[in-house]
Amino acid sequence: MLTTKKLTKTFDRQSRCFDAVHEVDFSIKAGELCALTGPSGCGKSTFFHLISGITKADSGKILFDGKDLCELSGKEWTQLRATQISYVLQGDSLLPNFSVLENICLPHQLCGSKDELEKRALELLKEFGLEAMAEEYPSNLSGGERRRVALARAVVHEPKLVIADEPTSDLDEENTALIMDHFQRQAESGKAILFSTHDLSCLRPGMTHYKMKKGIMTRV
Amino acid sequence: MKKFVIQAMAVKNLTRRPVRTWSMVFFVFMLSFSLMLSTVLVDSMEERLSKTTDRLGADIIVVPKEYEHSMADSLFLGEKCNFTFDKKWVEEIASLEGVAACSPQLYMKSLAAGCCSAEVQLIAFDPETDFAITAWLEDSNIKMPGHGEMIIGSSIRPETDGEVIFFNDHYKVIGQLETTRTNYDTCVFMTYETATDIMHSEKWYEAFRENPDANDLVSSLLVRTEEGVDAKLVARTINFRMSDDSPLSAYTTNGIMSEAIESTQSMGNYSRLLVVLISILVVAALLCIFTITINERTKEFGILASLGADSGKLSGIVLTEGALIGLIGGLLGATIGTVAMLIFKDTIMTVLKVPALNTNLFYLLTLGLKCMLLALAVSIAASLYSAWKVSRNDLDGLIRGEEM
């Protein structure tokens, strides 16, 4: 589904150039659950930003369903994020002025997705055990609940690929397990799931595991 | 639903930040309200000025020396006057070169006592020579008043239908003039014959200790010049070519009202300047609030962008918020302005010492709509910069929450 070839991103920090992502070859298929581990600052988030079109690569290729994404215009990237590649930001990524249900549905409706998202959103909230929280505001939710709402938002419009940047950081074992179970179910339903983590206990049998260190990615 | 997502999100953002929202609405309200109030004041003054000079129908007005201010105040502010000069001067002025017609008027004040229906300005005219009041009567289909008959202005409300009392004598009202929103709405008109009766009444003597003959007195002489003749030149002729002991001063209609015209013009200029300054202040205040809050909301826009919202949608949210603030503030300003004008008309006129306030509902509603549109434009203009910044900022920076 998504393949990168020699993907490189160079940053200039204090007049010194360094590759945050260095010639990364990566591949993920539909129905695959893939974990990316590595220390902080190793380039995981930059890699995610590159493959979701948030940051432009300096060299290399990103192929999505055979199409070279590096050729896409900003508008086409936006359209792709709205429909096929869903990106869950690191940390708290809920909109504070909107209820849980609105947080899941309104951004997608803003991007032109269909109106009947609400039914699917309520199903997802039930799956996450948050059905009673639909009208609550993010400030009334715990950290684990907020992450689950963010994940529900990432999958409600049925994207092909879900990219989640450290979705389990700062979560207890119970919440981490809930999220990993959800990922497993989403992968089983045919979606490609790519997530980053520091927590090696998240790794499960059958998962693809990549490691990243100083911008260089290796498959474990 | 899809169509209204931007609006729904903007409304939600505004309602969830009530203090910020109402502060911004207050700024816009101030603009709309002050624009409404100052425009009504200036428009009313200008309208009264132009209607008064138009209604007068004369090119030149001759009054006793040193009474020109009283005359102007009577015409513009509606202050009652009763100065006079000898009628012998009328013939001398009528014979001057360039004078086509002249007609005397006599001003009397009624008393605020039981002997009179109301304290009003009584104006006597000569139907033989008159070219001003006769024209109004024709326009209103009212016949020329005869001996003992009177015509009343639109604001006069007689206690008994068809009758008014002045200095204990009853006079028949044969017609009421249409509203002009000038001083003439509060005046009572009659011929010199009737004025003579009033001045010869016992009550008049009791009040003023004299019974002069109205036919010998003139308060102002309205002069119409011959076609093509410069009214200023004729006025100058009246002032300088008449005998040295002439107690009169002649002014062109605009000349006698010059102070009122100047005050109205400067009031209009101050008002326009004030509105411009308030607009700048409101734009600056809204711009600051928008910029500060947009910077606080960078992450929020980053989240939306990461979910696939394009820059147009993001700036659309900011612009819609600006438009809603403008609409609410503008509507509140225009509505409260209109209601205040209707309810507190008399108080405003007394406190601000203005002779007239146009409270015609259609005029107020049209003006209110204009004020609302200006408030809307100002608010949208203030949000444009933030909208532009949101749309121009790179996605990476938005997601990281970097200051725009």
C-alpha cells in the first residue's frame, strides 16, 4: 500500500545540516499492523510527517497504491489526508471547544466527508467504552479517554492507512491494551496501521517492527 | 449539514469563549451605536437647515439690526421671538432695484398661561403680498385664513377640536399644515387682521401693558429678487443704500443661517472624524484580539489541517467568526440605537441641545442596516489578517503550535 524509497529529509540546525530521516526504505501493506520504535529525536515523527504530506521530503520517493506522492500538490495532499491517510498527532489532539462526538465528526465533515459519520462515530465510542461521553468536552476526559477519542476520529471515515504518533505514551497498561486491541481489529478489517512507540510491551506477535536510530530505519 | 460545518464550528468557537467573544462584540457595538447616533444627529440638523431655508421661500430676509441671531435661532432652533420694526421701511425696500416682491411677517409669542392654548410662535402675514405661506397652504389644500381664523402647524394639538385660544379669545382653526420637521411645525399662522385683534385684546394689554397696532409693525420682511439678480447684491443695496438711520439689516437666506450652517458643517465633520477614529480603534482592537487568540489556537488549526482541512476552510473559520462578531455587534448597536432614539428622543434633544431629531422608522431602519453593514465590514477586515496568516502558515508549524 505505502512504500518509501531512499526517503530523506535534511534539517539545518545551528548552521549544521543533519538528516532527520536518512534514505529510509519502508513498506506497509493493507491489513498490516506495523510498529516503529526508537529513542526520542531519532526521526520517527519527521518520517510520519513525510509520509502524511505535512513535511516535504528532500529526496526519495513515497509510493501510495503505486502513485508517487512526492509529485502531489499541497491541495492533493490535503485531499489524501481527508480521505485515505489518517494521521493521529502526538499528545492531546482534541479540539477543546467541541464535544467528543463533534470532535470525531465535525473535522471530517469540514473536509467534505459524508454526513452519516455520526452513526459510525457512536459505534466506535461504544467499542471504546465511551458511549456515555459523547456530549462531554475534552476537558472532562482523562488522558486515556482523549487518546481513544482521537483514534476514533482517525478511523471514523474509513481511511486506508492510519498513522499514529506515540498513541500510548503516558498511558497505563489498561488503556495501552485497549488501544492495541483496537489497532489489531482495524488491521484485521483491512486497514494498514503504523504507529510509533517507546514502549516495547506494545509489540505483539504478528506485528511488523521497524527500529529507527539517528534517522536510519531498519526492519527488526 | 455539510454546507454549514464552517459556520457551526465558528459559532461553537465563539460560544465556548464567551468573555473574548463579548469583548469583541462590545467594540463593534460601540462603533455601530456611535455611528447610528452621530449620523441621526447630523442628518437631522442638515435636514432641518435645508428644509428651513427651502420653506422660507425668500432670497433675502430683512430684520431689525442686532436681531439677526434671534431670527436665525427662531428659524433653526425654534426659539420664540417678538422683535419688530416700523412698516414704513417696507415700501422703501420694495422700490429698490432688483426687488421683485416683498412680504412682511409679524411674530408674536403666546403665553404659557391659562389664557392661551399653548406657548407658541404666532406668525401674521399679509395675504396680498405673501409668497411663502400661501404656497404651503396651496400644497396642503387649505384655504386662505379669514378674519379670526388660524392655520396651525403639524405639532400643535388644540384642546378643543377646531378651536384655539390666545389671550382669552377663541379662534377657529381652518387647517393644519403637514409635518415639515422644521420650526414651522410649532407655529400658528394668521392674517394681519387677526393679529390686530390679538394685540388689541385685554389680556394682551395685561401682559405687555400696551396695545400696538399690528398693521404698523413688521418682524421680518421676506424679499424675493428679480430673476437673474444676485441676492447678495440686493442685500448689500438694502444695507448700504438706504438712509443712514435705517434700523434694518438684510441677509440672504443662507447668510442669516450662516452660523447654523457652519455649526452643522463642523458637527458633521467632527462626527465623520469620530466615526473614522472609532473604526480605526475597533479594527486595531479586534486585530489584536484576533492575532493573540489565533496564535493561541495554532495547534487547533494544525489538528484540523492534519485531518485534511485545507487553508481555505481554516481561514473560512476565522473569517466566519469575524463576520459573526460584526453581525451581532452591528445588529445590537443598530437596534439599541434605533430603540434609544425612539424612546429617548426628547431627552436626547434636550441634553444635546439639538432642535430636531429625525425618528422616522424607515429612515432609522435603513440607517441601522447601513451601520450594521459597516460594522460587519470592519469586523471582517480585522479578521482578514489572521485568516491570511492561518492560510499561509506551513502545516508543520501549525501542528507544532509555533507562533504565527
